[in-house]
Amino acid sequence: MWVQNLTPNQQVPTCSWCGKDFASTGRGRPRKYCSQACRQRAYEQRNNVSGTTIPAEAVIMSPERASELKDSLFELRCAAEDIATAVKDGEDPHEISFLCREMVELARNIEKLRS
Ligand SMILES: [Zn+2]
């Protein structure tokens, strides 16, 4: 089946701050952040929101970034709709597989909420 061509859902650890994948050392306590910079930014936010009702791990973004994110989600929906149409029209499985890979790539970028 064509979906087998897609990268399987790997359990790659992702940074709690930037959402980037990072290589696990496989030893000791699993790390939360990909870098010292991300650890630092998370620490700063925890400090900034302490004493407020904003959760320490809240994803805080500018209105511009939120609007970008909405645009990306719209793009993602269009990609899903394109795939649905391609399937309905009996498109070539390789073409559908290509569209799926593109959509996965799109979604992967959207997952990085703080980038
Ligand atoms: Zn990070």
C-alpha cells in the first residue's frame, strides 16, 4: 500500500521549547530541551509568568506569529483536501503518495510552534 512509503511515526524526542527533533543520548533522564538556549528561554518565561495565571509552559506568540500559524493551518487543510480529491478521482498512487509526503512536511513545520 502506498502509505508504507511514508516515514513511520517515530518516537523522536522533541524540544519542549522549540519543538525541534533532537537525538536522544539514550542514557539517563530524557532531556526536555534541544539546547542550552532553549532551556534558558523556557527558564526566562517561567520567571516572567510566575505570579500570574499564565501557565509556565504556555505557548505565547505575537499576533503576527498567530496569524502566520493560521495561514499555515489553512495551507495544511488545502493539502488534505487536495489529497481527498486526488483519491476520489482515482489519481496515480505515486502522485497521491507524493502529495501525502508534502503534507507531512507541512505539518512537521507547523509543529514547531515557537519557531
Ligand atoms: Zn529547542
